[in-house]
Amino acid sequence: MKSLENRTVEPLTQERLEELWKELVERNGDDEKFVALLSGKEVELKNNNLFFIKVPNFYFDSLFREYQNRILGFLRESTGNDSLQFRVNVVAERVEHKAYMPREKFDELYKVNPAILSLRKLFPDIDF
């Protein structure tokens, strides 16, 4: 049993969280999969006990669940805060849609300049 009376809990700040995140990556340099998972991910502190990890898709959510004990174990030990938790925040990037077909090209041009519709009416024989 651990004695909680003698433990000091370090107040967690955004800067300290980022430092600990980098230290966690450096300490686990031999595990390439783990390092690749953590590298380049943004961590955002919401309050003293909860932080969010931003990931590009739901696949990373399942990977972070595999390593949850390892991540939280290190962070809890480093800060002395046993109630520390994280949530995975999926931030999907907007994918640009390209117009390839003639109708799609016309629709994109119409969004930019609606006057193109009157030009099309002047030349009905031309396939957009």
C-alpha cells in the first residue's frame, strides 16, 4: 500500500505536460511503434487531472488504448498525481475535393462566378 499522506502532487501545466511527453518518447526510444505513435501528437491540458491527445483518425484511438497503462503510469509517477487521465480527440482534416468531370468543373466555376450560368445559356450547344 502506498502512503498518500507523504506524497507531493506536482501541479501540472501545459509546458510541464509537453516536457513529460517528450521525456516519455526519449525514454522509450527502443520501442519504435510506441515512439511513432507518440511523436508529433499534440497534447492539450484541460485541467489539472485531464489532458487531450489530438490524433488524425480513429485508428490512433485504439492504439492509445493499448498503451494507456504505460503512458499514464509514467505521467502519474512523474507528477505524483494518481488521478491523471487522458482522452483521445480525433481531429479529422478536411480533404479538398478536386473537380475532374465536366459537370463538377462547371459547378466549381459557378461557385466562384455565378455569371457563368448566363454564358452557358448563350451557348447551349457547348457541353459544359
